[in-house]
Amino acid sequence: MTTVDDIVRLMKDAGIARGKVDGLVPDQSLDEQGLDSYDRMSLLTELEDRFDVELSTEVASRLKTLNDIVDHLNSSGENSSSSQT
């Protein structure tokens, strides 16, 4: 099962939103927490690569918080990937 910690670790490993990752609140909008469009696109790309999923523009637009991302990955059956490195 994918967790918020898995997503935060992915962001750190990929160098996304440096200096902001540790303070992210899981249920608050990533935009409101200072992630810009480049950070969000980088995160979506990393999610697709790490979890072997394709995130359409429609789906990506609904992933506003860390909890949204985790819920989507877990409901998509992509829950065994948290052990991947």
C-alpha cells in the first residue's frame, strides 16, 4: 500500500520541491504549499515512472494533495509499488 511517506520519499529522491517537502501537509493543496507548475509536472512524471501508471490530464488535475495522490494510486491497484526503489 502506498503511503504519504512513500510520495515524500519519491519527491526527495527526485529533488522535487527542495526545502518544502518535509513541511508538506497531506490534506492541503500542493499549490497552496508552494509547489509550482514545474514541481507538479516533475512529480507527475516521477509517479508515472515509479508506479508504472499513466496519469491523464483529467486525473492529474484532480490530484491536488498528497492524500489525493495516495488515494488514487491505492484505488488503481498500484499499491505494491511502495517497496520499489
